[in-house]
Amino acid sequence: MKRIIQVLLLLIGVTLYSQDTLSVKDGAYGYDKDFALDLHLTTATAIKALQFDVKYDGDNFTYKSSYNLIKARLGGDSSDHVITVKEVVSGKLRILIYSPSNKTIPTGNGKLLDLSLHNSMNYGNYNFELASVVASKEDNTNLTLKLENGTITTLAPHFNWNTNNHNFGSVYKDSTTDFQWVIENKGTQELNVSLDKSELTKFSLTQWSDKSTPITWPQKLSPDATLLINVRVNTSANGTFKESIFLDSDDPNKFRKGVQEFKFEAKVYNDNRVVVQSNADAENNKTSDVKVSINGDEDITSFQFDITPENSKIELISKSASLLKSGTDHVISSNVRTDDSGNKFLRVVAYSPSNAVLAQPIGEIVKFSVKPDKIVDPGSYAINVSNVVLTNKALTNVSSASENGSINLITGKFIFESPVFNDGSGKYILNLGELTRNSYNDKTIPYKNSGNKKLKITSASSTNPDVTIIGSFPIEIDANGTSNQEIKLVPSNVSNDFNTYVKFIHDGGNAMDSVQIKGTLKNRNTLVMKNSIVNKNAVNTVPISVLNSNEVKGMQFDISVPKETKSFTWTLTADSNEDFTFAELSNAKDPGITHYVGDEINFVNNAGSTHPLYIVTGLSNDGGYDSTKQLAGVTNQGATSGTVKVDLSTVSPGTYYYICGNHKSMQGTISILPKFSISASSSDLIAARTSDFILTQSSLGGVKYRFLIYSNNNSVFSGTNGAIFNMPLSVSKIDNSAMDIVNGAYNVAIENIIISGKDNSNITTEATSTGIIVVGGSSEFDPVVDPNQIAYLKENPTLNTYFYKVKASDADQNNFLDDFKIVSGNDDGTFGIIADNGDLYVAKPE
């Protein structure tokens, strides 16, 4: 058994008013069009602010980044309400409406806003769903709104047909053979089908209802309308005929638009022949009929033949043969027999006790039954006929030919998709690589229905309690459709090898398919930086945490602060042999210039052929150029013309020089300052976890620092989660606006992580980690926890089992999610949550 745990993350008491409604209005629009999505608001209570999400099919609709806020619904001309619309992900908009002066949205009803969208060429009825609504009343409590989703219909035709290639097979001369060809409009708008070209001379097209009225083009089909066409082959002459008709339509879909070819084939004959039906529809574990025709130029009194399926999984049904024509006293028998090789066949015998004749053309005369079972692949399977005897009135065998037939097996076929692979022995394996022990792992098993019939999956299961199958059954997958089975893994094995099976039960030929799930387990020992908003001209505290399953004795890691790059150009000329002059600084002579780590400097040297320009880390003893002190990372050092490019991405802060290689008086300083820097010591350690530990820091260049945390007394960290180190991150105040740090989000890389266990071995789970800092961050939108989340946890879990990651979203552009809290339903403290990332864990095992 599994224990299902629902953690309530937010609970707000409200009063429900039936007239308080937020709604999306229905609409219908042509395909590939811009349109306005209307949203209406009805309230009996004034609200100060309104935030909500609109969810839709992002594959078929595109937000055009424009909207119209209706002032009339917001109080008219006195309204100063503003709106922000953020596309959180494709198919999800987050909308916030508020007044900077705290004016309310008055009571009433009517259109609140419209959003500009563009639809695709795919017809259909699409749901636009409202979710995650927060409506703040004047007392700051929440007003519950009734949500009414809307349906937007994309108007487009859909040209559909039952076949584009029909083979009549063998048809007896002068007989009548018809086929029902179906053309339909499955779309939402009228379909126009026109004739592009017809090559039909041996096949006629008439109305199915009377089989005489010719089909004319063009044809107009309303939505869901069907055109039934009778296709008849002209059997007046022997021969093999293959002809086509080409139809055009106004279906916009790229797979169906334009001219489509429809082929018809038939073989007309007039010898004495037994023909087994081709492509008789059949399904696994069902009895299906196959017809047999007899045609020729002689009447017959009796016949006999043997039927043998090519595939042994096609069962022949004894005593299943029956006559399709009456009017004589013919009787028929059919029995399954076994030949000398052990192969089963069905012998069919028919005769007349009174020696009555069957007059030609006889046509379809017999049907018999087959029952396929556990055939995996759909398609055609041969049904062979042999030992044919056709007896005429004179009791002579007049058989001259026979023609084998086939069944068309209609079945779904379950197959696994990559990265699942077949190991060569028929076993399917999904190798998940490294998995974290006692931690939440969200994985999927991809699969496909490669059959020609809808596949029904009735269950998926695993006997391993560490595996949870997510979703409800049955699931139906269309032919050639794909899907993914979501599974949750919280592996608890003591051994490092994880191995289990997931079994799928379905109505395909195999009935059951299984995949072996493999992985290598490791303990969770990770280093995490808390995402933080930082300020310029300040030393910001950024916590670094360790989540550890093992005891930790010490660690080493590198932190790279952001490398924001800006490019600057200085144009240099020479004032005799004494000075460089800088055009951008009013021709200042040998000025000292200041730049920042991460930037790029381009010196355009127009000083002349006797003034090679070098960038150096220091000067010679006499204050001139020293070739041994050239700065690394400089392109075109010593150039007398063109651009000398200086890359400061790895240059440490300090004083550097530009200098002429021939004239030491032509020189100036380049002061390199940091944009972001760290200066940490043991005092920045968190005593609750790192008592008796020492922290050292060293510089590895302009943006990278190395940290070592250790104890001289072989102590270990306290606890298994939480901050160990408050990293002091300085962000410079830069008065030059052209050089100032741009507000926004920046990645901070933690690399080369080595966490030492009690036995001094490296127990690191991940060698790298990434955090986010936001410079100048602000929050317009409230973060939203995804609704209806359910976490699964097996009975008797161990302490610090991380069993779920709470899903949430924030529409602010330069922001992040953190500060997760359990606010209700956890009074006994059984569960904990990692504030930085929303990981739920077992704090008190039962």
C-alpha cells in the first residue's frame, strides 16, 4: 500500500457570492487569424487588485503581446488602473490589474479587457481556462470568483477520406463490383473539393444511394458532412487496370492541402478461378469472415479447396464455412485437418445431392471464419488456397486457376520509444543513469501505438513500492499516437543498483509489455546557493546550503561571480613621440582610464608605424616597456595600426598599463575594478551547522574564487540541511552609466565541488550547481503554487526522504521562486520543506 499525502500550501477563508464571476467569452474565428479574447467581470463587492492566469493551447494559439483594458468597467475616466500581462510559458498568461492610487474596481458587470491572439490553421474547439485567481478586497481578504472558462472555435475545413488507394482485386468479367468511397469534412467550416484531373476510364463514380447519378465537381461539404461515392469497375474486358483521380480542396493543413491523388486498381478475368478475398478485416481474438468467389465460363455442380493461413497464429474455425447463395440443394462442410508436416488447413467441400448446377457468373459463394490471436504487427497476412477442384455437369474438374487472399489485421501495437532500447534479447531497458537515494525523481516512459487501430492501455504497474505510477486508466492512444507514462521514483535501496520492472497491460497483440528500469543510486550530498536579490553599492548576504545524507567532514568548491560584458573603444593618435592622445576624451594625453572585470576594451591605434601598442601588467626598471610583462588575453599585441583588443573576462582587479614599445613616455594606467566580488572568512560560517570549522578563500582570476571549509579537530557538520555559509557578495556602485551593471538576473556558477565524508572520500552528488542573483529586482506578480498537487510516499519512509518538489511559477521577468513554507496541515511537524526550492522531506518518520 502507498500512503497518499496532500500538503495544503495555501488556505484562505472566503465568502462565496454567486454573482462574483470572471469569465472568458466564447468565440469563433477563421483559421490563421488575429482575434480578441474577451474577458468579463461581474462583482457585487469592490476589489483593489485582480491577478489570474489564462491557460490555452500554446501549440495552436499565439499571444500577440497586446491587450485592451476597458476603463468603463474600472470606473470610467477617473480610473488610473494599469495592467501587466506576462507570458509565463507558451499557453499561459499571468495578468495583474491594480490601481497605483489604490482605487477599487467597482461593483458591476461587463467587459474587463481583451487580449490579442492569433490562431493556427488547425480546426477545432479549444478551451481557454481561468486559474490561480487572487481578487483582493479592500480589507485585504480574498474574494472568491466563480470562474467560467470559454471555448474558442477555429473555423477550418478538414478534408478526410477512408482510403486513397483501393484495390478491387480479381473481378470476374461482366460481373458487378462496387466499393464505397467516403469523403467527409471533419472540420468546423465548409469544405470545398474540386476536380484537378481525372484519369478514370475503367472506373465510374456515382452516388452511393442510387448507384446511377454521376458525381459532379466541385462538391461543398458542411462541417461533419459526408459524401458517399460508389466506385464501380468496368468489367466488360479482361485486363489489369490502375487509374487515378486528383482532387483539390481548401483544407489549410499542410499535410492535406493541395492536390491529393486517389488510386483505384482491379484485375478483370474470365477463366474458371477460385479467388480468396483480399484484405478481409480481422482483429485479434475475434472471429472474422473471409469470402471466396468462384467465376468462370462453365457452370459447376460441386467444388472443393483447402485454406491454409501463412501465419500459424491465425486459427481456422472448423465447420465455419457457409454458402452465400441459395436456390439449389447444395450442402457444404468444412473441417480443420493436419498435413504430414503438422500444418493445419481447412478443407471446404460443397456438392449437390441432385447434381444441381451453380450457373456462372457465380461470384461470392462461400465464407469461412478465422480467428487471429496474439499477432503483434498490423497489416496483411496471406490466406492461401490450394487443391482446388471445380466439377462440371460431366463430373470433370474444370479448375484452371486460383488466387490467394489475405486478412488485414487491425490492431494496436504497443512499442517503447527512445531512450528505451532493446538489448537484443527482446528485453526493453530504460537506463536512468544516476538516481539520488531517498529523493524524489520524476521520470517518464515514452511509448507509441504503431498499429492501425486505437490502442487501449488498461493498466501500468510495478511491484516495487519505490515506484509510483501516475495517472488514471484506461488510456486510449490513436494509431501512430505517442504518449508518456509518468512515474515517480523515491529509491530506498541499500545497494547502489536500482532495478525494477513496469508492466503495461493493453489490447494489442502482445497483451502485455514490460520495461526494465535501471539506475545507479547515490546519496544526496549537494551544495546549493540561495537565489537572492542583491543591491548595488552594498555587501549582500547570499546563503550557501548543504543538503547531505552522509556525514560531512569538509568541502572545497569554486564560485564564479557573473561576468557582465560591455565593449568600449578608444581611438589613439600620437603627439610626436611623447604621448598617446584619446579622441573620445577630447584628445587627452596619456590619460588614466578605468574599466571593470568582464569588459572588453578596443584600442584603435592610429598613432603610426613607430608606435606599437602593448598592454602590460607592469613596467621595466626604467619605467619603459618590458616584453616579459605582456598581459594575457590581448589580441594583436604590439600593433602599429588596427585594433588591439583586451578581454577582461579573466583579468584580476588591479592596475595595468598601455605603453608604446618604442617610447616609454607614451604610457598610461588602466585601473581594473570588480563589478562583483567576494571577501569571505570563517566569521561568515553558520555556527549552527559548522561549529569548529574554518573557511579560507583564494582568488583564481577576475571572477572565480576557491573556498575551503575544514576542521582541525575532524568535526562533522551538524544536521542534514540548511545554510553553512553566508557568502558576502559585493556589488559595485558605478557612477559612469555606460559602465554600470545592467539590472537583471545573473547566474552564479558553483563548480569543482568536493564534499568529504567522514572517511575522507568524495561523497559529492553533483560536481556543479547554479544559483541566481537579481540586480534591481522587483515583484509585480505574486508567485502561484500549482493547484491540485498530490505527493506519494510509501509506508515507513526513512528520515530525510525527499519525496516531492512543489510546483509553482512566478511571472516576473527577473525573479525566482523561493521561501517555500508549509502553512497548514502539518501540525505534528512530520514533514519539512526546503525553503529555497520547495523540496518536501520526511522530518519525523513514524
